Amino acid sequence: MPTLWLNEFLTNNSSMLIFTNVLLQQLGLPVPAVPTMMLNASHVSSLLALGVMLAAAVAASLIADLIWYQAGKIFGYRVLKLLCKMSINPGSCVNQTEARFIKWGMWSLVFGKFIPGFSTVAPPVAGALGMSRAKFLFASAIGASLWAGIALLAGFALQAQISATMGVLEQHGIQIASVFVLLFSGWLVWKIWQKRRFDQLANIPHISIEELAYLSSTKIPFHVIDLRSQTLIDETGIFPQALVRNVNKVGENLEHIPEAQLIITFCACPGDASAVHAAHTLKQMGFKDVRPLKGGFDVLSGTTWIVQAENNAQIRNSKF
């Protein structure tokens, strides 16, 4: 009987399965761990066995979190950009992750486990922003314990219901699998549509770093809008005379800029996503010549354009 084989397998390998599943999920792979924890917890009869599963889940989560934390500490925001490339809106992914972390502090690591996707991107932000390793591990351990503990206790308390569900799956597996495939296909089509929609938005004239260098050597007037967050600017340096804007408020206080004057937008996000969205917003407002900088902050990093700020007073219009 398939059910008997599954029960025996889960009984003999529960902690290993939970450890592996949680580790892979927290490293960023799309393998949900909560169903695995609940299913395994529904096959135990003692709180001691449940405790062993909890220890396995917390250990796996901490290992993955520490890997991402160290990556953020060493490579900074480049790691976050890499993770956010999988997002539908990579520019928002970078900005929203940092905003949540700054707003919630260590609590973002505690409750971030319950926010899909955020639990993976929060650790590198903690490393990039310089949170101490001890404080990071403490907050991550609490978050992992709450997250895994709730899932395991739910599976332990709902043993009868989960067993009945597994029976239904055994009897109607093909039909249920068909519905799952249909739902997954619909989700995949939506993701592809979103990606193509962004590709169409991104198909606007950009300006290269070479063209920016040429403009800087002439007397042609232009304005630069920096769409990075305040924390990232403090960490990596400022673009002198650039207007610092949030992508959602990019059009504020621009009355002094003639509509025909060139505006260059740049960000530190995959695919210049925020710079592209900002350029479209400004065009809709009536500005004639708005171009994202191709390559964004990556092509500016290390050049003479970027200088380190001694204090926040050197940064213009940075609070919004």
C-alpha cells in the first residue's frame, strides 16, 4: 500500500526531510517547507519527537540565514539585487525589503519568516547594513522557532484531518494533480505576461555611461535623479547635485526643471527597473526627454561621479 510505505518513510526520515526542505527553502529554492513539517508532525506521537523536528528545522534555517548574512556582509547590496531578479518588480523588491528592515529592525528577522520571499532577502540586508552577528542569530533563531513551531504544532494537532486528506489524495490523486497543474500553468502564464510587460516598458531610449561622460564635458544642461534608498546612498556614496527621489514620488518638486530638458534616472536594481518606471512616470507628466542610465549604479560605482558623503546634510532632497 502506498500509504503504508509513505508512513514508514516519514517515520524513519522525518528530521532529515525537514532539515533538507527548510534549508533549501531558506536558501531561496521554491520548495515550501510548511507542508513538509505539518505532514511529518502528523506522524509522531510524542512531544520529544516533535522537539527533534523543531531542532532540525531551526538548525537548517540558521545555516541558510547565516550564509546569506555573510554574503550580504561581504558583497553588500549586490546579493540583494541577485535575489530580487526573480521578482516581478525587481526595483520594488530591493526598496521594499530595505524599507521593511529599517522600519522593523531585528523584528523583521523574527516575523519575516511568515512573509513569503522576505525570509530569504532579509538576512543579506542585515549583513549589508552591519547588524552584529550575535544579534542577527538571536533574532533569526526566535523567528525560525516561531515559524517552524507553529507549523509542527499544527501538524501534530491535526493528525486526523491530515490523515483523511492523504486518503483523499490517494483516491483522487490524478484529478487533484490536474487542478494543481492547471493552477500552476495559470500562475506561470501570468508571470510570463508580467515579464513581457516590463520588457515592453524597458524598451525606451537609455543613456550610456559614455554619453553621460560626454554630456558632463559640455555645457548642455541636464538633471540626474537618484532612485536609490537613503541607506544605500550612505553606504555607497552620492552622485553630487543629483535629486534623490523615491520611485513612487519621483515627480515631486520638479517645477524648476524645463519640460524639454534632459532628465537621467538611475537606480541600483536589476534591469534598471525603478529607473525605467520613473522615466515613464515623468514622460506622462509632460517631460519630453527622460532616459534611464543603462546599467544604473553598477556602471557609476567606482567612478569619479560617486563620492562618499561625510554626513546626510550633503545629500539634497533625500527625505521623502
